[in-house]
Amino acid sequence: GICEKLNALGLPGVEANAQTVTKNGVTGLHIKVSVHGEDEAEMCGHHHQHEHRSLAEVCALIDSLALPEKVRDDARAVYTLIAQAEARVHGREPGEVHFHELGTLDAVADVTGVCLLMYELGVERVVASPLRLGYGTVKCAHGELPVPAPATALLLEGVPAYGGDIEGELCTPTGAALVKYFADEFGALPEMTIERSGFGMGTRDYGRVNGLRAILGEAVERLPRVSELRCN
């Protein structure tokens, strides 16, 4: 499974475990990533305990992993999108950005894990629904910020999104960058023959299913309309 592959990458102190969880009566999969025994939820609010890495250092770390070249290229591209957004927020160049939440080993595992899964699925077209962002405020390394966080809002320029009625941060910069990079278009579920579907579950409880649903299928091919022009 994906956890075995992530654990085999050699990220120091990183361990991924797949857990089956049920939220509001719906069962899905939660991937718990821990660094030296501390999981992502426990790390929130303690970013000063972790290393800060520049974009170049993150890319060098990704390059050192035993992954297909396409996966490493995708992971570097996702981090570059994040660095560009963070640079605009702070008035700096992308190379000057130092990742706090995003540069930690758990986030490297998250990004490379998604890129690896997308590589193995080998899908030709990705259609995403408009993104629900949440509302309110969120605490980060720079203090309390509005939801969506400034970097998230910049990453989602040109992307259909809405706040919705759930208070909290429903889309992080990491999630925004991954959707921005992999989604070919946004809209309703296209006509397709569904093969498989599943939920990736979050940790927080909002009184409704907190999960990302993926549906894999074969699109219905529509033959192009052909007009014949004939001259005598």
C-alpha cells in the first residue's frame, strides 16, 4: 500500500499508517503521518520545534527520495507553487521563503504521497468540484489569519471556490496547491462509468462527513460531429 511505500522512502523519523475511520456513518481511510512519534495534529501550534527549510532545501530533499522522476517533478512543482504564493504574501522572492508548516517532514510525506498516488493511478483527466474553503480564522506561525489563509487565496486564483457554512480552515495552502496542480478542470461530475470510489478522511469533526471523495472511472467518449463538404 501507499503507507509501505512512504515508509520506505527514508524520510528521517517519518512513519505513515493507514486507519479505517467512520465519520457520520461513512467509512473511509485516514493516513496518519507521524514524525518521531508526533502526529500532525499534535504538531499544530509547535512549529518552532521543527526545522525551517528553503524551497531549494525542500527540493533537494525530494530529489533524494527513491521515487520515479515524474513523481519528483510533480512534488517539486507543487512546492514551487506554494513558495510563489507565500512569497507574494510576504513580499519576497520564492527562493527566500522558508517553510514553517509546509517545510516539515510530515508535509513532504503528504505532498510526495499524493504525487505518487496520482502517478500510479495514471488518470488522463482530473475534474474537481468547486472548493469549499470554510470561514473564520486560523492560527499559524505568523499569528491568526483569516480563512482562507492569504497563500491559499492566492493559489486559488482562477479556481471556483466558496466559503460554505462550516467555521474552520477546510482548505490549506498544501491542499490548494495540489488541487491547482492536478485538476484539469472544475465542475460537476462528468458522464463516466464509475469503477471505484472512496473517502480520504480528515481528523476534525464538523457534524458532517469531513472527507475528500475520489471517484475513478472511464469517461464516455463522444464522437466528434463530422460535416462533409462536396463540390461537383
